[in-house]
Amino acid sequence: MKRPSPLTLYALATYAFLHLPLAILTLFSFNRSRFTIWTGWSLTWYRTAFRDTQLAEATANSLAIAIAATVAATALGTLCAYGLWKRRSPLIASGLYLSLVTPEIVMGIALLAFFQFVLRFLDIRPGMHTVILTHIMFSIAYVVIVVSARLRTFDPALEEAALDLGATPWTAFRTVTLPLLLPAVAAGALLAFALSFDDYVITSLVAGVDSETLPMVIYAIARRGANPVVNAISSLVICALGLMILVAERLRRA
């Protein structure tokens, strides 16, 4: 048998380092015991998680926020990518990466200060609206990057032909360009949804008392001590978001 190359072993070790903790967490979500001592298979903690009203409310909040943020970020990000593709502005395009490299704690504190300054004059308290606006803001850059990657392989002659045949710029974009961009748009939307649903640091800083999300509840439960319910709900989130990322990657390559 052919011996694996050092590069293959390195790749396997890297994947094990990244995913082995997640696999152990998922395994112990089926453990009958409350502690990290295996005593047998059980679905007790999944049943407990589904009966928890706090988790159900937090999940509903996370879904509502993620859906609203995804719709807005996908629409704005797609138009932004199209505009950058048409105008070719390297400075503005490079500025999009600033939100990707800025630490979440820094971005969260900056947004908290901004909302406190603005909402004080409007006499509005932080809540779902501030969380949705925040998620739209940091999700747009990811949508722009994904759609821009698709536009780099787009042939401008297709759109120019539609314009020569009498179509307006909007009609050419809607009937020619957008259908060809749909796989990238869908991939960007799935990525934005996963990022929004999974965010904790920024959300915890800008959320109000009525906008507690699922990651915030999971973190609060974990801080009170070992709780297998956290393993169960975390395993469900990992599987759901992992599937979405795989679909997004497949669409991006389409």
C-alpha cells in the first residue's frame, strides 16, 4: 500500500484538531449521564431541549433576526457587488475587507456607542431592530465578496447585447445578469444566514432585554455549569449550519 504523504498527514491532523472537539460534543449529547462519563445512549437531553421554553423563544428570535438580516444583506450586497463591478473602484472594494478583519469586540463596542448616541435622541431602546441592523451591516461584506467572485467570470458582452437590443439597464440586469448570478446570490444568502444565526459577541452588546438570541442563551446556560442540554442544542446548530455552509459552497461553485 502507498504510504500517505506528509502533506496528507498534516491535512488530516488539521481537520482532526478542528473537528474532533465538535465530534466529542455531539457524542456526549447522547450520553445518559449529566457528566463526561459515558453511561449509555439516550435522547433525554434532546427531549429536554425541545421542551425548554427559553430555548424555544431564543431560537425564534434568532431565526427572525437571521431571516430579516439575510434578506436585506443579500439584496444590498448583490447591488453593491454589481455597482463595484461596473465602476471598478479598488479603494471602495478594499474597504469592504475592513469589517472582516476588525475584531468582533471592537465592532460591537463601536456599534453600541453609535446606537446609544443615536437612540438617545430618538427615545428608542435597543431591541430586535438594533440587532437586525447590526447583522445586516456585518453580513453585507460577505455577500459582496461571494457575488463579486462570480462577477469576475461574467461576460459583460451578454449584458451589452441586451442593451443593444433595446433593453433598459434595469431590464438587462433583471433578465440577463441576475439569473446568471443566482447561484452566487444564494450562496451569499446562506452564508449571511449562518453568520447571523451564529453571532454572539456583537449581538450581546447591542441586544435589548426582549431580543435574546440562541447563542446568548447557550452561553448563559454554560456559565452556570455543565449542562448536557447545551451539548444537544449545540449539536443541532452545528449540523444545521454545517449543512448550510456545504450547500453554499456547492452553489458558489455552480
